[in-house]
Amino acid sequence: MWTLKKEKGVPVYVSIVELILAHIKNGHLLPGERLPAERKLAELFHVNRSTVVHALDELVALGWIVRKQGSGTIVNEGKWGISTTPRTDWRRYLEQNAFAKTDPFIEQIEALLKQQHRDILDVYTGELPLDLIPSFSFPPLTWKHFLEEEQQDDLGYYPLRQAISRETEKESGILLPPESLLITSGAQQALFLILQVLLQPGDSVAIEDPSFLYTLPIFQAAGIRLYGVEMDKEGIDLTSLEKVIRVHRVKMIMVNPSFQNPTGKTMSLKRRKALVDLCQKHQVPILEDDVFAKLNFVSSDQVPPLKKLDPENVLYIGSLSKILGSTTKIGWLSAPTSVNQQLAEARKMMDFSLSIFPQLLANLALTDQDFSKKIDCLKNTVEQRGKAVFNVLDQMDEWDVQMPKGGFYLWAKWRRGALKQKDWSIFLQEGLLVAPSFFFSEYRDGIRINFSRVDEKNIQLFADKLKRITQKILLDSSTL
């Protein structure tokens, strides 16, 4: 019980504090129980008595133990004043703030976007251009109408959940009862709630490599360890995934099997079934991100959601933001009722209220009689833009590309290996704003292009810019 594990780089007194805290939290030391005397602890830990005193002083300051005259040092019997984190200087906390860290390349892109220069072509931004977002006519709505809307409970606006249930069944053949749906303020809120409720700091999660999840600071902020698993042409590699599951005791698999962000890849049906079987074997749940579900260029039968293959083991995230614009901020999570109730309770405790305004508007859009027709029109336009961008890249030997089966991302790999820092700067100099592969992985050999932002008017501009960039990179490499 009193064996001290000394770690390199960790002060001994901190190790003592953590050991005693662990014994208190796991019940080995009970409230009111007396600790060994300072001299005895120093002998047990093989340290100086002053080190033990320092550690005990910290625990007293944190409220976990108290010193009573004539009674020695005992575990605090109450909860008042107890702090679960050691005190430290705020500067170090701010330096470690995952949300405050911005990649310099992103800062340069954002600075260029603010200029709104005509010669800048933005294929970096991860949403549809305004001209493609479907327009819906809404009936006159008064302020009182919103205030009187009473059909929202902890899971969200019930008519909207009904509409989503009908749409997913029509689109993918999945039966998602309204009771199984939790409406969220976008897909990322669903992900955030899962991290807070279903996972704990130190837990391991496996994701595809590359993946947009790699860019999100919420994992680091929550103390979640991400492990990237390589992909092949059919999707996530299952041999590598099983190894990661075994070695790192993975608690959840997070995948984007249809029109993956950033690669645009679509997991084959065979691989989907094998992934489900593997996760059932190891009893590891799957989180499926399917936010591009309505932007499919192929039959829905070719891309069945994992949720359809394994309703019980798959948490399913959907969203309207990719087709109605990011300001809509409407997403949903399909999970067992008990899970959704816990997530809804956690949201209430965090005071994350869910506005009725976007929910009501989303429901009006989904129930519009022309909704399906407008989405089909959107898909056709996006697909044509994708083919045009693909044709430009496919004619260039330096880039390796595949036409995606849906979504609006195209992934282009530089055939000659990793791109250097000055190569990336050429994209900025030429005003072609792309998402580089190092946003999504440790690899530096690819670019993500949002082809929905390249229309008939600027496709030639895109081609000219990319050709100039390619020639400059080639020239630069030949002079080394």
C-alpha cells in the first residue's frame, strides 16, 4: 500500500500526494482513518521527512486530510474544502489550454480570407457556399408562436425528432424512433457530450488516420488519448485497428465511414460488416459520424450506415449543418434511451440550453414538400463541381486523386512524398487556400479541397493556380 512509484521528471512529494489521493478515492483509506506518522511514512517511502511534510501540507491545503492535536493526521470526514486538482499557477494552465492553440498556417489562411480579395480562391472552408444552400419559404412566425411552442423536452423538439426519424428511414432504411434521438447544437456538441459522459480522462479512442477528429481540441481538453489507425482503399485497416484495441485498451472507435473527412473515402460494405464484427468481438462501441449522409452520389444501399448493421453497438451522429449551413447548428445523436437521457441530463447540468429557434426552422425545412427535390438538385450540382475539380487534378501526374462517392471533399496526395514548409507557403502566395494534410494527421503529403466552392466561373482559376503551384514545387525540389 505504501510502495511509492517514483517517475522521472515528477517531484517526489507530488508522487506521494497522488498515491495518498488514490488510496482515499478508491477506499483504501476511509474518512476518519489515521495515516502513519510522518517519520514512519518517510521510512516507508525511503525519503527525507521534510519531503513527507511537504506532501502532507499540500493535502491539508487541498482539504483531503486534517491534522488534529493529539490525534495525528487523519482523512477528512467531510467534503467541504476538498479540491480534486492541485493548486498551480494560472499561467501554466493558460499555456496548456488546448482551445487557445492555433496553427500558424490557419492564422495565415484566416488573415487572407478577411481580405476578401478577388484573386483568392477558398477551397479550405468546410461548408457549402451560400449560393448552393437550399432556400425554403417559411410561414409567418410571431414571437408568441416561439414562446408558445411546448413540444420540447430534454431530448429536443419532438416534431423535429419525428421528422428526422422519417427522413433517415426513407433515406437509409434505418428505423430511429424519436425517443432514441437527442437533438444537439451541431454534431460537435454531440461529440462533446459523449466525451464528458461516456469517457474519462486517460481513456483511449481509435480514429481513422487521417481524420478531422485529429484537429479538434476537445479531445486534448478532456484528457482523451487518440490513436490513429491507417486506412486503405476500403476504409480503416482492421488488422491495425485490432492491434491498437489490444495494446491501448481502446474504449471507443470513432469513424466517418461515408465520404470521410478529409479523404472523401467510402468504406466498403464488406469492411463495414467486418468492423462491426470486430467491435462486437472486443465489446467496444462505435461512434459513427454520418454528417454527409444526404450528399451521396450513389445509391443509399451502397453506403448503409453502421447503425443499420448494428443498432445496439453504434452511436450515430447526424447533422443538417452540411446542407443547410453551419449557422443552423442542428445535429442529433441516436443512442440507447438510457444513454441519451444521461447525455441530456449532463447538458442541463452544464447549462447548455438548446434554442427552439433553429429546431423549429429545421423542422419546417425537413417537412417542406419540396425538401427532397431541393436536396437532389443540390447533390447534382455538388457532384458536377466535384467531377470538374477531379478532372483538373487527374490530368496532373504529380497528384494522386480519387473521385469521392459523396460529400464535398476531395483528397489529393503529392506523389513525390512529403511537402516542405516552403512548399505549403506557395499555396498561400498563389491565393489557393486548401486544408493541408498536417491538419488531420502527422503526414505532410496531401491537401483537402472543398470542391463545392469551385463553380463554372472559377474552375479555370482553380486549374491555373494549381498548375502554377505544382510547377513551383517541382522547380524548388529540382534545385536542391
